[in-house]
Amino acid sequence: RQAAARQRFEQAARQFEAAVAEFAARAKQPAADAREVSVEQEWLARARCDLAEMYLRLGKAKEAQAAIAPFVKDARLAKSKCHTLGLYYDGFAQFLLRDYLAAGKALNRLAPFSDPVFGTHARYLVARIHHLSDERKEAAEHYEGVLADHARQKQAAIESLKQPQKLKNDPEEKARLERLSRDPPPDHVARATLYLGLMSYEDGRFAEALARLEAFRKQWPKSPLVAEAQLREGFCRVQLKQFPEALRILQPLADKEPRLADQALLWVAKAQAGAADPNNAQAYAQALKTAIETLHRAAERAQQQSAQDPDAKGRRGEILLELADTQQLARQHREAAGTYALLFNEKCLPEREQEIVQRQAAAQHLAGDHAESDQTCLRFQQAYPKSTLLPAVLFRYAENAYFAALAADKNPSLPNRNQELARLHDEAARRYQLVVEKFPEFAYANLARYGLALTLYHKGDLEKTMKVLEAIPQSDRVGNLAQVPYLLADCVLRTAPAKADDALAAGKLEEQLKAAALLLTGFLGAQPNDPQAADALFKLGHCHERLAGLLAQPPDRTKALADARQAFESLMQRFPKHALQPQAVFERARCMALAGDKQSAVNELQRFAGHPLKNAPVAPMALLQLSLYLRDLHKPGDAANVLAQCRQQHEPALSRDLERASWIPALQFQHGMALKEAGKLAEARALFDQLAKQFAAKPEGVEASLRFSQCLREEGLAKISAALKSLPANQSPASNPAIAGRMAEGRHDLASAAKFLDEQIRSLEQKQAAPDIRGRMLYEAAWCYRDLAEQEVADARSRMQQELLEKKKAAAAKKKPNQAVSNSVTLPDIPLSSIPLQPSEKAARAQYQALLAAFPDLPLAVNARFELAELLSARQEQDAALKLLADALDKEPPADLADRIHLRMGACHAAKKDAKAALAQFESVLQNPKSPLKAEAYYRAGECLLDLGDAQKAVKYLAVFRDQQPYQNIAGLSDRALLRLGNAHAALKQWDLSRQAHEQVVNRFGNSPWVHEARYGIGWAWQNQKQYDNAVNAYSQVTSATATETAAKAQLQIGLCRLEQKRHPEAANALLVVPFTYDYPEWNAVALCEAARAFAELKQIDQAEKLLRKVIRDHPDSKWAPVARERLETLKGG
């Protein structure tokens, strides 16, 4: 039946397409002022609508939208009788195309969705758009509206059918009404009911969701959605811990609904596990065992569904995660670890990979597999500060004298070795040269040339070697001359520079590498089994690997790395026992990493920790590279373990090997870095100390000194952080000796790190060490002093707060000597500008200044200028900060740092009240479309515009936080920006928009520190719209939640609202709360004045005069004192 229906729809679509074309040819465009559309235009509109309907029935949403678009977009056709139908089809098509913005615009034009045919479905689509956009309140309203509209239409249909005489000339309408009154509600009405239940579940209102879902099942028992409803009902009952009922509902679904079986089994397992009493060990163990078996079945079902259900893979991930967690509960830790590993490898839940790895590590630890469990260190230690960590070439045979030279070369006891070898190679060269010169047509002349080339090669004269080899024709490079391309490529690679210093050198190097790769590819194609084939493959891989480093375009680079990897893999597969096998494994892993697959590189390099690769000469370097990749993958604990084992196994042999002994400091240094990044700071520091002493002249030794200081600093910061975290609420460190002692230890570490760096800097200055390391030490020392300064500032602030608090208490006691002074007074806020510059602040500045004076052109100097400017700006030294920031910009820093500099310059200008200059800086950031700081720039630019009085433009910048999704949920910023947007609208007297912006702050950021100001803004908007009760309600929410200045202002406005309402007793009471509750002189003065006005209106003149005298007495310098005098005179005169 479906196939037949589809065939008829397709036939109809073709007919409607022809009709559209015919009517389009006949119809003339209506005049702009036409009162109605022509008959031809009306028929064209109807044909387009019918064509769109056929396309929608055929599932061709794109074609449907294209068919209807010319009609709905032509404003001149808005008077068509089919216009609303066209809007409906347009919105429906856009919805199916997932263009929800366009769909919403079209469908909302149909409000209030009163069309008897498609109105409820249009409203349902609007509800779905809101639901999919996470606009839950609006979605729920429209879902409810669908149900209410359908019920209303059905009742209206019943009433209309009671008057058949009115329908006798409209059989189609009568049939529609009969269907509406008789048939079950359409599918979209059922779905609206179901979605309301699902929304309740998603919002955590499980009991409400359960009630809705049960009602759905009863109302639509034959709906195809009943199984979905039952499934969600089971979810609700599990969430409500109604486990027996959940099992009764879910088990039949698992048995009879293959599409839902995996989900049903997952929740069956949850119910099975949840129903057991953990205090009954035997029953609990059996329940978990049953749940685990059920979860295995669920995972298998999800796997079976994955071919036809793209969401099944994600569900399988959730099931496997639940399985592993349940195995953990059942103490099946090794099995759980395997499940976590399977889950990680299958990439079912990419957004939860970190969580999976953490759980896997825990399971491995509990299973006793501690080597594998080391991975857990990374995940658990990320909260702490941490910081991390070929062989010779074979050559070919030579003839006659060349063989003698080879034999002599292999004899370690050869007398006068160097001279004798040179003589032998010269003799061989002389003989080859003689053949080439005397018998140029000789059949073996090219063999002679080849022999000559070999002797020159062994002497190291590569340029002459290449010249001789190039004289051998391409056609003769077979048989005994087959290795000519190989040797020629070898010479090209040997003469290629190690690096290219400029573009010209890079271009030349690229040509050389491509030429070498071509030669090697030809050699391997002609001689795949040649004794040098393995070496040629290795050289070819190395050649492509180097090429990848020169190529700028990602596709070219990716291809070069793929070619390199293929060459190394060919070597590994074809020559498994070759001496180059370990190096091929190593280089293949490097190619993986360079291509972005570091996890596969790690897996490959881990082979060097076991047999047979652990005994390869390159094994220590491979393990060192493995540790670097592990650190890149945020696994420093694993990296440290790899290097600890590597050093234990290989360092003794390396120390006896002159060629490889230089690897030892590199291994030790990277081991220290891995320990540091893993949070094992004491171990890392000890290793760096040993390295700095043992290899003081090596670059690693000097670097180790810097890392030693970093470990010491991080240890100090960790101690301080831990101490502060353990500090009880409302208690200062000074009042807790244990905490103070631990913090003192941390500060001692910071001071020791700074002192050590000072000594190292002086020592390196005397040795005239490289600028880079000296500059970095100065930079690190600056940070040590900054950390110390933070503690000193905190101490100074605490002392000043206590002093002010004691003064307040003394004043209160003096004012009311017979009343006990409360100890719960809030500590006064002490701004940084009121705190004297601390010694460590001066020292930090000195370190930055020393760096800039000695090494002004180091890249690090740009950061130093920026950070020093931040310190100066915080101390209100804005001009000095601006100069540093301008100097930093002159050094052309990277784009991200340049944007940070512009932001800081803008902040400096703003602090100087130069909003125009600040705005220019913030707009510079906005000119970079890829800047990660655009959100901050939008916000700060909006603030500047408000300061400049340009509220209209401020709205333009701030509205992105309301209208554009990427800016709608930025922690610590979106709420502030919406608050300022509300202020901007208020400045423009756009009170509804102002209130809506402030309401977004309250509704979306309930825990924001700006909520009280937002509620104040809501009240202000209501007040200006003369809706005083609403305003008072908003202000009251402020006063009940906080005691800040905002609350004082809100209390004042409550009183003013009551004054405007002529509710003078309430106004007087509300206004008097301000001076008797809050300590804000400005607001106290105005509140007293306005309270006096209220009393005057109440004819309580004495009370009014008393309050006015209090203003004059207590606030003589405020602007309200003259007002009070004037009003007092008026009262007296009256």
C-alpha cells in the first residue's frame, strides 16, 4: 500500500509541477498597490502549495521548500487565500531540513494557530523547535496549547454537527468535522502529550513525568509510541526507586521490542542492582551478578542495533559504562578494567573518555595490575600543578683493489690504518679511472665507473661520487649496476643540509629530498629483493619524513607522512629480522605522531619495553620518545614509569658506550619532567638537583636548575592551596596555628625557589650563559615573587580589615555603651589600592625589569612586558602599564597574545576614565574574527559605549550574549554582559527589553553574583512603566537575599514606589528601613528625606521635621542636606 501511495504521490507531484509551470507562464506579477491577487496568481499559489504537500509526503523536504519559497517570499502575494497554507508548508519543510530558525519564523507568523486543518500541527512544530532549542518553557506552553486547541476544535466540531442544516452545502467540511469528532486524535497530538512527559523526566520531575506517561498509555493504547512511553515509564520508576514496578514494565519491552531492547535491559539491570540490599552481602552479590549478565545482553543488543541505528553506538557506550561500574560494585575489578578498555577503544562515548580512563585506572589498581594502573595518576593529579619530560649505514661491494680496501677496513689491527686505507682506495680509484679513460666503449666501463664511485664514496668525496654515478646511463642501471640509484640517493641525502634556514634553502632541500625519493623508489621497484632493499626502504621513509617537515599544505604533509609510514611498514613486513627493524618501528611511530595519532605511536613504542626490541641499540631513545608522547597525551605518570625502567635497564650500558653516553642526561632530564608533570615534585626536584650537579656543563644540567626551582615553587603553592582548602569557613589563617604553619612552609618553599633562582642568575651571568636560559630564570623568579606577593597582600589586607573592624566595634560600643557588640560584623572590603606595595611585589617588578633590560628582544620579553603591565595596572599605574603594552605590541607578538595586550590596554584606558581610547583597543580585538577573546572584547566595548553615552551601539555589542549561541553561556561573562545589556536598554528607555535582559540573568544564571543587580534592573524597569507592585516584588527579592549596597538602593526604591502609589504609611516604613539597616550614607540621606515627605503627607509634621534635621546633622556635606533645609523651611512656613 505504501508503494502504491508513493507512486500516486509522485504522479501528483509531476502534475502539480506542470501546473506550476503553466500558471507561472500565465500569471502576471501583481502591482505593488493591488488590493487582491489575480485568479491566475491564486491558482499558481494553490498549485505551489499542493506541490509542496506532495513533496512533503514523499519525504522531499528540500524540494518542498524550494517549491513554496517563491510564493511565501513575495510580499505582494501575502493577500492570497493560500498564504497561510504556504507559510505552513514552508515552516514544515524548514523543520524537516533542521533549519529551526527559518522554520520558527515561518510558523510563528501563523499564530495564534487557529486554522482548523493545520493549526494544531503548526503549533506542534513550533513546540518541537523550542524543545530542540532547549527553550523548555516555551516548548511546554506550545505542547499544552496543542492539546488545548485540539480539544477545543473537537468540541466545536461536535457542536457544529448538531446543526446539520449549516453544513448541507459543504460536504467536505462536514466530513472533516465528523472525522475530527469521531477519530482518535492525530499523531502530533499524541506526540505532544508524550513530549510533555519526556520534558518532565528530563527536568528531573520523575513523579510528574510518570503520571503523564501513564495517562498517555491509557489515552492512546494503540499508538505506535506506547512502547516508547512504557520505556520512559520504566526509567521514571527506577529513578523513583520503584524497582519491582520498573521490572514489571521493562522486562516485556526487553523481550518483545527489539528496537528498545538494549535500553530496556540497561534499566532492568539498574533496577536489579538497585533492588538489592547492600547490607545483605549474599543477596547483593547475586543481584549484581544478575545485573551484570543483563548488561552484557544489553550491550550485545546495542551492538546488533548499531548497523541500522546510529544512536545505538552511544547507547552501547552508556551500557558498557554501567556494566563496568556494576562490575566494580561486584568486585570484578579486572573484568571492569577490560570493559573500560573496550569502551575506550570503541570510542562510544568520546565526550566521556577522560572519565572512562579514570575508571579504568581505578579498576586496574583494584585488580592488582599496578603497572597498567599507573595511567590513573594523570587523571587524579590533574588538579595539582605539574610539568613534564640510527644506526650505521651498510655499504656495497667493491672490485679488486676495492675488496682489498674493504678487507683492510675490517681489520682492527691494521698498522698505519688511516694511511693504508687511503692508499688502497686511491689504488682502486686509479685502476677504475684507467679503465674508464682508456676503454670508454668497453662493456664494463660503467661497472668501472661504479667501482670508482664506490672508492670516492668511501673516501668521503660525495660530490665527485655523485658526478661519476650520474654518468652511468639510466638504461644500464640493472644487474650489477642496479645499486647505482641507491648509492646516488644516499649521496644526495648525505649532502642535504640538516635544516633549512630560509625559504630559498628550504626549496633547495625539498628538491634534493624529492630527487632522492624518486631514486630510491625506482631502485626498490627494480630490485625489491636487493640486499640493500631494507636500507633503501629506511632511507625512503626518512626522506618522506623530512619532506613532511618542509611542506606547508596539510594535504601534502599528510601524504608525505603516509608515504614515510608505508616505507617503514614495508621494511618491517618484508625484513622482520633485519638490523634496521627496530629503527623502522621507531620511525613508523614518529610518523604516526607527526600525523596526529600519538596514541597509536605510544602503542607502537611500548614494544621497546619488552622483548625483542628492548635490547636494540635504539631502545633507550625510543623509550625517551615514548615518554614525550605520553606526556603530550596527559599521562605523565606513565611517562615517568617508562623512563624509570628505561634508566634502570640501559644507563649502565650507555655509560660504557662512547657514542651513546650523551643520551644519559637527556634521559634523566625528561624523567624529571615526567615526574614534575605527574605531581611528584619532590622526586623530580631530587633528580633535577642530581642532574644539575653531575652534568653542570651540559645544556640539560643548566635547564635542570631552572626546573628544580619550578618544582620547589609548585610544592610551595600546593602546600598553601591545601592549607587554604582545609581552612574552616569564616576563619583566617592567622587564627589557626596548624594552617598558618603549613602556609608558612609553602611560603618558605616559594622564598627558597626565588633565592635559588637569584643565585643561579648571578652564576650564569658570570659564565656568560645563553640569553634564553637566563631570561627564563628571570621570568620564573618574577613568578616566584608574584606568588609570595599574593600572600603578603592577603596578610596586609587581613591586618587592615581587622583594624577597621576593631574601629567599627569601638565606635559601636561608644555609640551604644550598654549594648553588646556583635562579633558577626562582615569584614570590610579593602581594595588593593589601599594596601601598600609589598616587598615581593617590588621584587617581582625588579625581575621583570631586569629581564627587559638584559634581553629585550627575547620572545619571552613580550610576555614579561604584558605581565609587568598587569601588575602596574592593578596598582593603578596605568601610564607605565600602557607604555609597556605599547612596547610589547611593537615586537609583533602572536595574534592571541596581541589580543590579550589590546584587552589590557583597553582596561588601562578604562581605568583612566578614557572610554574612547579603551573602546579603540577592544574593537581592535573584534577585528580578529578567530580571536578566542572576542567575547571579552564585546563586553568591554559595550561597557565603554555605555560610559560614552552611546547606549544604542552598546546594545549592538552586548546583544550577542543574548542572541548568539557561542556567547550565551560563557562563565563569568555572559551574565555580566546581559546585565549591562539590560542597563543599555534602560538608558534608551526600552523598558521591556531591559527587563527581559535582566530576567535572562536571573533565569539562566541563578548563582551569578550579578543576580541581585539584575533583579534590581527588573524592578527599575517595572517602576518606570509605573507597574509599582511588580517593581516592589522585584526589589523585595533583592532585599531578602543580600545586604549589599544594591539592597539599600532596592529598599529605597520600594519606598519611592509606595510614595507614587500614595501609600504613605508603607512608604515611610520602607524608607526608614534604609538608614536603620544599611550603612551607605548617600542612600541613607535620600531615604530620610523621602521618608520625611511621606510623614508630611500623613500630616505627621513633627516626625517629618525630626528626619530632616537628622539629614542636616548626619549628612551635612551631601547634596541632600540643602534639600532637607528647604523642605524643613517649607514645613515650618506651612
